[in-house]
Amino acid sequence: MKGRLRLAAAATAGALALAGCGSMVTNQPASAPGQPASASSQSAYIPTTGILVGTNPGDHGLHPAWAADAWQVASAAGQSGARVVIDRFGTGPGSSDVMFNAPLTSTDGQNHLIVQAQVTHAEDEMVRAFGKEQATAIPGPTDLISGIQKMEDHLRELHAVNPDVIVFGDAVQTAGPVNLADPVQLADPSLTLEKVKAQGLLQASACRGWNVYMVDPSPAGFSGLQDEQLREFWREFFAACGGHLVLWDTTLIFPAGGQVPPATSSTPGHRKIIVPLPASVLFVPDQAILLPGAGRILGELCRDLTSTYPNATAQIAGYTAAVGGGDGMALSQARAQVLASYLEACGVSASRLSAHGYGDHDQIPGGWAVNRRVVVTLQVR
């Protein structure tokens, strides 16, 4: 769902906010071997901004807005002389390709006009590089994690300190070891994150001090719940490697302060995991008969209830779309009961399950497809 609340504090003055996000670099010639570095060649602290641009073809319609965002970043970087690194993420480690790596500053300006002209030229070069990067379309599984790892390498080489990192595009990781397009994996960000850690793809301190901005991270058609679950996964991801998610929105505010808050589905000693399952991937149309492929999704739900959360209860709620010709109560009840029977057959005690049909009540934005659903809510204590 694209219309969502902005989750960032108000922007502050660009040059001031960027002042704490930098790298230790030198633009001076190296000293002769065996000689101490001169004062003029000592490393100098400059702000640093990393930009990751998604190559998902589905993001193509968002590019005009991203171009405006790029100018916003260029302007802020030009005011502070920040170094900007532009990379992409797409279908795996090979999709990463640095298109720009330079400070947006004057090189040898002798007066204000020359300095301003050189800074403006640097800003133009950055935006052109951004345009080339976003023009790249690479179909296939989305691998944002590999893109983040590459950006970690680039910023580490620059000795970047507290950099701003802006991620443009679809953040639904579908390349292994996790698949956030799977509603069961998406519904439990903490458990899914453990799979990433188990593969050695998330190291403590790897993104230490990062201030992360994520622009248009949820694809078209995502519900508000799915958006919240995806946001929580990435909030926990960056927190685990030492960074902070400061913005999650369809509009970039740069720079911004504050942090994105945790999801509201958890309280001390109690966690609610909500798994919305589209009827189109589970059931034969207009019937309470499971499709042959439904077992893949329901099998993972069975494993969660039998192994990961053996004491959790599951509330199963069936819904239909409001299309006339009845309220769909009987069909929604039958579908909820079919799921309960499936879970019971795979080893979940009937005492831990409840199934209810609600027909066309509690309609959500998005049309018929999203309202024809079964929602499984796990209560974990």
C-alpha cells in the first residue's frame, strides 16, 4: 500500500546534518616511501553518502520521482562537500556496479563564482550517474542484502564514519536465504532475520553508524500490514549490524533525524504474528478446496506451529470480497475450517486452533483480490 504515514522526523538544515556523516580520506599525493606524511597530505574528514539504486523492472514508473530525490541529495552534498558513492542492487552479487564515487566539492576554485561552478558541475555529474544507474533493469530475484554488503565494502575502504545510506526501490528480498514475498516469512521478521545471520550474511558492526533511508521499499499492491512487516524486517536488520533506519517512505526527506519505531505487534512476553494468505494461492476459485501448490506455504506454517512456536495458538479468520449475491459467510467459514484441518493433520493440536468465517466484513483497501483471504494470527507467549 503506497499511501502510508511518513516515518521520519522533520528534516534539518542540510549542511549541518551532514556534518557528522563522513569519511577519512585524502585528496593529496602520497608521501615518498619511508617518509612521514606531511601536514598537507594528512587524511581529511568529509561527509559521506552512499546510494543504492534498485534494478527491479517494476520500479520503472518511480524513476521520475527518484530523479528529483537525487537532486535533493546532490544539493545537500554540494553544500557540505560530501563524497557520494552510487551503486546498484539487483539479482545477486554480480549486479553491483559502482557508477559514481567522488566528493561534490570544488577542486581548485580561486573565487566564489569558480567554486560554485565547480560544485554545480559535480552535482550535475552525480545526478547523471544516478540516472544511468536507475535506467538499468535486471529481472530476477531481488538481492538487496548483497547490495548492502557491497556498499559496506565501499564505505569501509573510504573509512566512512556515520554515513547516510539511501536505498531506492523494491526491498522485498527474494534471493536466498530468505524470501520476503512468502507471507509466512514476511510475517515473522525476527525469525526470518535469524536465517540471514545463520548464513553469515549479517555481521555485527558491519553497518555501524549508518543512517539508512529507504524510498519506495514496498511494491505496488502491498497492504498496510505487509508494509509494516517489511519495514520491521529491515529495521531489525540494520539495528543488528549497528545502523539505524531513519526513514521509510515514498518521499525522500534528506537529511532527516530520528529513527523509525519498532512495529506495534509485540509487547513484553507476548508476540502476535499475523500471516495474511491470499485465497488465490490457496483455494480453487469460489470453493473451499486447496490448490495443489498450497502445501508449500502451509507447510512452512506447520513447521512454525510444531517446531518454532510449539506453544503458540493460531486464530484462523476467513474473509471474502464484497461483490454482491450474499455475504460470503459460509465460504469464508469453510475455508477457515479447511486450514484448521490441514494444520491439525500436520501435528498441531486442535486445542491450539480456532477457525471463524467473517464473510465480507472488515474489507481492506486494494479490491477483491486482497479481500479474498485467510488470516492466521499466531499468539506467541
